[in-house]
Amino acid sequence: MTYDRDSAWKLLCEWTTSEALRKHALSVEAAMRAHARRLGQDEEAWAAVGLLHDFDYERFDTAETHVLEGAKVLRAQGWPEPWVRAIEGHADYTGIPRDSDLARCLFAVDELCGFLTAAALVRPDKAIAAVQVDSVKKKLKDKAFARAVNREDIRRGAEEIGLPLEEHIAFVRDAMATIAPALGLPPT
């Protein structure tokens, strides 16, 4: 088996029927690709990790099972251990430390991608590229907006990768804007 973006997409699609969850995986993939480029890392590997991070969520959606069961599947299939550890580390409840740039970036982009998608969807034009950083920061303070998104994870994620929150928001927004049509959003 080849462990690459195409294999990751295939596994994601085998396990995930929700269009929204697939779009979330694509947004995380785009953000991970951008961070890999920023850090001089392997874009294809980071993209695959972005796609796979929630592949098991539809079957295992509790803290006792999500990520942990998926990690078992990934290991059984022979996926690279650093990728599996990064995926495990994106959920605090696993207790797996985020001890690599790959793991820290995955944690940093996961919740933020969901929040940015929500911020785009409430705009009249639904354009991710037009989402303003100040607007995102204001929405982060509104507990009723996208209430399922963990704001502390967004703040901590930016800290863990060493970027100011404003810079990280803009960086991830811009990465997502490059694939806006795949996310069901307008290109500009």
C-alpha cells in the first residue's frame, strides 16, 4: 500500500459519508499543506494527515473511541507512526503529547478550520477569502456562535505553533481560500 494523499482520501471516503465532514477534512488538508510549505516539510504527508485526522468520527464519535479506534486501524494498515501519533495528539483526551511540528499544526488548524467555515457561511457572499480577522476574533468571544467549536483549542493551537492568533487566523483562512470551491464556498 502507498501511504499518500490519494490513499488517505480513499480511506476517508470509505469511512466518512458526511459531506460536511469530508469538507472539514479538505479544509484541514489545505491548512496543513500550507503549514508544511511554511516549515519546509513534506506537503503530501501533511496533507494526508489532515485528511485522516477525523476519518473514524462517523463510526466512533465519543471521547472513549474517536481517534483511539482510528489509530488502531491506521496502525493495522501500516500508516507511518509519526502520522498516527500526530492524529492521536489532536485530541487532548488521548494524552498523546504533541511533540512534533506535524502534531502541533494539526491541533492548531482543526478547530480553527471549522470556525472559519462557520464565519464564512454567515456572510451574505459566503466567501472564505473575505472573512476578516477582526470579525473572527469578535465571533470567538460570542459563545453562541459556532458553540461546538472549542475556543481554547484555537488559542492554544496558535500558541503551540508560535504564531500570534491574528496571523494564524489569516494564514488558515488564506489556505482554505485556495480550495474554496471544493469546500462549497465561492472562490472570492
